[in-house]
Amino acid sequence: MKRNVSLDEISDGRLYTENDMVKAGCNECQGCFSCCQGMGDSIILDPLDVCRLTQGLGCDFQALLDSHLELGVVDGIILPHLKMAGTEEKCCFLNEEGRCSIHSFRPGICRLFPLGRYYENGSFQYFLQKNECKKTNRTKVKVSKWVDTPDIGRNREFVTAWHYFLNECEEMCQASEDESFCRNLNLYILNLFFIRPYESVETFYEEFTERLRRAKKDMGC
Ligand code: SF4
Ligand code: SF4
């Protein structure tokens, strides 16, 4: 999701790599679940998130849409996001003890928080959102440890490829004067990257790379 705010307004003014230390550690949240409620449609999922969720819960994408997810439009592209439910607008995966019930396969944005990604020149770095986490005595932690994602180099390649692919799709939609083009493109992306099941989390990156290659060929980009 593109945000029209300056980095200086929302961050500590620094950019971080996976090897840097960042003041994000919140001592396992200790009873706080502030960032698991009232998040609206902002916890947007990528294909790896959906692969992890369908494998972790043993269900398909449609079952997730019937329960824990919703579809929304992000910069012209239809993408799934976590559903906030009830009067308190809590994430559907938050349990009665205020803990994440899917911690080991939680989405990438949940792994990052309160970090964000800043994309530039075909890559990205991390930034620390200064007013988002409610804990005030946060400790320093290595970014790679905080993000808690196996094979982080490969994950970086995937995250980057997905981000710039969506950018290209968005530009194609904006440039097209044919309304049905965007509708069909969105259906194509949903089908190829989200609805069609992935074999396993272990083979996800290979499967994604093949699907991306096919999409780019079909779209001529
Ligand atoms: S998936 Fe887990 S960590 Fe993410 S918002 Fe929901 S309860 Fe919180
Ligand atoms: S706001 Fe900070 S302390 Fe609270 S749940 Fe989120 S990351 Fe944990």
C-alpha cells in the first residue's frame, strides 16, 4: 500500500537492513494486543501469507474468505486482508487470552510490526514506525530476528518481486481505458496467486517464481 506521508513524519528517520539493530523488541507484548485490533483493511496479505494460512489451517482460500479474510482494493488491485470483527474490531485470529492463535504462521505484516518497508530502486529497507507500538520501553533487536522469517534472503527476493509486479499491474490498469481489462487482470491475479493452492510452504518460492514468470509472459511485461 502506498502512503503519501513523509518518512520523517512516521519513523525515527533511519532506514535499516536485516543486519541492523532496531528498537522494536516489546518483550512478547505482555498482554497488549493493540496492533491486532482496529487495523481496518491495512493488514494486506501476499501469496506467501495465504500459502502459510491455508497450509497451517488445512483449508482453501475460499474458506479463509468465508471466515477470517476479506478482499479490498489496494492502489487499483484486489488483494486479501485480515478481517477485523465485532464492536472492538479485533482480528479474527486473536484468541480469548488476547494472543495470536496462528503465531507460527502469522502474516508478514504482523511479523514486521512496528517496522515497515520502504521501497526504492528495485529493493527495500525497513523503517521503524515511531508512534504505532504502545510499549514505551522497547529493546534493541536485530531486524532479521524480529522479522522471524526463515531464509530471509529468499524472502526478500519474493517480497521485492511481488511488490514491483503489483506496481506494474497498477500502472497497466491506470493506462488502460478499457474497464474490463482491469477486472480481468484482477481476476487473473486472484486466481493465479491466491485461489490456486500451493503445494507446500517449503516449495512456495519455486512455485511463486514459476507463476510470476507465467503471469509476466501472459501480460507481456
Ligand atoms: S494474525 Fe495474529 S498477529 Fe496478526 S493481527 Fe491477527 S492476531 Fe494479531
Ligand atoms: S502494539 Fe506493540 S506491544 Fe502491543 S501487541 Fe503490538 S507490537 Fe505488541
